[in-house]
Amino acid sequence: MNTVRQSGELGDSFDILHIAPTRGHAAMYGPSCEALARLAVGEINSSDGILGREACLTVLDGGGDPILLGREVSALVSTGLVRAVTGNPPSPDRLAVMRAVAGRTPCLFGYGHDGLAPYQPGTFMIAEHPGALTYHVVRWLYREYGLHRWVLVVSDYEWAWRFAAILRRLLAPPHVVFAEYSIPMGSRDFEPVLTDRLLDLADGLLIVMTSADAIRFNRAFAATGRAERQVRVGPAFDEDVLLASGPDANRNVFVASSSLPDRADSRALRDRYGQWYREIPPAVGRFAYGSYLSVHALAALVEAVGSPAVPRIHSALHARSVFEGVPGEFRFWDDQILRPVRIARADGVDLTVLTG
């Protein structure tokens, strides 16, 4: 008969529940998230594991029904076998996971803090709101190229509208948004947007769309020839989106992110990734890198504290905020993991970092 472990006890392994989307609009980066998370676990175990125990990863799909996901997570955490939760689920699934865990174990998410979930003890997310990150690019493009006239293209989806609302509040003169377009999720007809004369007046487009919608729009936009003369900026762009769009569709695409490694770190990570998997693995995308960071941030925090117990973690965070991990320092501030914001431009199907 299996024995249920008490919540304060550790067994022979340190079991991590990792959430990666394999269905829905975010499914395209799910395999990359899982692959990078497994690389992180391998790196941790090549040292001393976590608290002297082998780290083990169980992956759940974070792209299905949030209610069902929450029930599954709650059931697994209730067994006492799960020591922590990491990953990169979309916003509704992340909120469901947080509610299911309810502070019983630490949760570290590798995606920007979107402001959609209330504070919960033991839950930490990678840095800034995606709307604020997009504004970083807008300011940089104005400083570098004088671009200030924008149109906003938004998927008809709750998180996209919330991000768009943040952008509207942040944008101020000389920036102006003189047209907004709402695109039904799953749409393949973008002609009403691409033929609107107002679009001709724009320096660029602020694209707040789901990943799948962004791919289809990217292709349609590039087919009009506009990609040569108008920029695109948005939080959904990562290497998986660029790959699915095709290199010809990615000219003048810019993104800001707190989960982008610098050039040297990126090369080293790709080398380790290739050596670890040997065969051709999924792309090393910025969302997947967030999953990688979430696992390493967990290990750094728990090792420093000496326990995965949430009250002990918060007590330790009151005393110090910086913890050392394989990718470098992790700086914690309230429920955020602060990372440098880097601006990148699409280069074929990759992102080339332009700034620190």
C-alpha cells in the first residue's frame, strides 16, 4: 500500500510539477517549455539536486480546461508528493493552478506578471507585465527611429484586452494610437484591417494577440508588403511564433522580455541544450526560457532557505532578496522575480538581443 507523505516531509526525491501548454492557442511553445524544464532539472541533478535529493519532473498540460487542471493539481499536491510547481501556463490556467495549490507549496511561473491573478503566498512570477514590456519597445523605437504613430490589433480574448488597457494608460504624447481593431480568436480573414486606409498612416502596429492568431496575422500582414515599412511590436512574439510564421513574415518585429538571455548566455544555453538532447529538439524560445528559469529559480530559493515550506521561504525573503542559481542571480521583490528587460528584433526565426 502506498503511504501518503505528510506535507512537511521530504522523500528520496524532490518532485516538481511542471505546467506546460500542449493544447489551445499556446500549444506551439509547450514542447519547448517542457524540453527546457527537463534541461534545467538535468543541470540541477548534475550537481547535488535540491536539498541533496534528485529533482524529478512531472509535466501536466496547461492548455486545456482550467477547472479540470485545477482539480488535477489539487489532487496531486494533496498527496504530499509534490514539493513545488513550476512552468509557463497561459493566464486562466495559471490562476487555476494558484487557486488549487493555495499556498501549500511554492509556485514559480516563467511568464511575465500580468496582473490578472491576486497575490498568493508562495507564488512568484518572472518580472513585468507584458503590456509594460511592450511599452519599453515603443519608447525605444521612438528614441532610435522617431516612431510614434500606432494602431492597436487585439485578439478578442480577456487577457489581450487587459494588456491593451495597460498600453492605453501607458502611452502618452508624442505617441498616439489612432485606430484599434478587434480580431475574433481563430480568425483567418484580416482584410478589414489590412485594407483600412488608417493603417497607411501608422509607423507600426501594437499586436496584442494570442500566439496562434499572431502567426496567421503575421503571414497575412507580410503578404501585403507592409513588413518592409511598418514595425510590429507585441508580447506574443517568441521564437516558436517566428518559426511558425516563416522568416519572410518576421521583418521589423520587435519584442521586449524579462526572459531573454543575453548573447553570451544564449550561446552557452544552446550549446548545453544541444549536447543534452543530441537529436533535434524544440526551439529555444523566450517562453521556454521562462520555464527553464522557473525551475532554476525554485532550486536556488529552496537550497538557500533549506526547505520548500512556504512560510520559511517568506521569512527568508524578508531577510534577503538575491539568490544564486545556474543562470546567475535571482532577485525577488514581493511576488516578482526581477530580470533585466532586453529588447530584441526578429532575425529570421530567431530573436537578436539589441539592448540590455
